[in-house]
Amino acid sequence: MDARNIVSALRRRGMGLWVEDGRVIVEPDDGLTEADVAALAAHKPAIVEFLTAEAAVKQPTYPYRFVWTPQAATAMLATVLDRCAHWRETAGPRVRPRIEALMKESEPVVAGLLDEGDFDSLRHCLIDLQRNIGDAISGRRWN
């Protein structure tokens, strides 16, 4: 199995993977099997290389401006809300209330931005919501 297949298999099971300080981070990690851990260890250099290259492609090095349309904003909103609902359903009892609170806090902001047609701010709001939920799941930031 190569790095791309290992990463794809874990992502299909709802896990996020990224590289921090040369380490492969998997969240949530409670779904990892012994075979997964063994595959990650055996292919770590290739996985680090793959994830680092993938991250470089996702972050353009040139300035750009994407024009958001109501259709693009609606599609992103639906995707983010589906993802957040999945995270809420699969999170443990310690994290679930925090995810629900973050989603509830964002509802009036998202609704207001949609009403105003401020799609660029909506995009940033949704990105922040996903980041905050990811932080809550990983335990990196707790208010």
C-alpha cells in the first residue's frame, strides 16, 4: 500500500491527516486500528512527503480573489454543515457539547451574512467554524 492509498483510506473513514513538526497527526485517532498504526509507521516518510506536497498545492503562493456567488456560498454552507453534523454525531460525549455550542453560536452570524450577501465574510466564518470544531475535537484550544 502506498502513501496516497493509506491517506485516502483513513480520510474515507472520517479522519483528518496533516503534518506538524515532521509528525503525522491523525484526528480523530480513536478509530485507528493496529493495522492503521503499523501502516502509518511503515510508510511515515512517504506519508509526510505526500501530505506536505498536498498542503503546498492547496495553498497557492500567488494572490488571488475568488468571486463568491450565492450558489457557491450555498454549496459551501451545505458542505460545512454536513461535515459539522458528522463531527457532532461521531464525537465523544466530552466534545459533543462544545461542537453543538460552536454550531449554535455561528447560526445567527451565518444567517446575517447570507441575508447581506457578504459571501467572502461567510466563507471566512465557515472556515473559522471548521477550524474551531477541529480544535475542539483535538483538544488544542478550549475556552
